[in-house]
Amino acid sequence: MNDKTKIKFPVPLLILDVFGTLLLAVGLYGQVADPNPVTPYALALIIVGAALMLPLIVHIIARISASS
């Protein structure tokens, strides 16, 4: 761990991750914090948001496993 190489993230994956985080946050808000069942699609937003975050996680894991 002495070499300090910077990991460069692809911009499209970062955009997907940000969009997935926003969808996940809105879904969690609709599921947990909203007193009215205003968002009947809260569970779908959570699943889609998590799915949009997966490509960046897979990319990071692949880069870590390739470097070791």
C-alpha cells in the first residue's frame, strides 16, 4: 500500500452512481419517512437506484482485483 496510484473513475459510471443514489434516497424517503403512502413506487425506486449503483462498484472491485 505504499504506492499511491490514483484511481480514475469513468465519468459515465459516476453519473450513473449519482443518479442511482438520488433514486435510492427518494425511494427510502418514500418508504420510511413519508407518513402518507404518496409514493407507491418507493420499492421500485430503491431497487432501480441500487441497480444503477452496481456498475461503479463492480468497476472498483475489478480494478482492485486486477492490481493485486
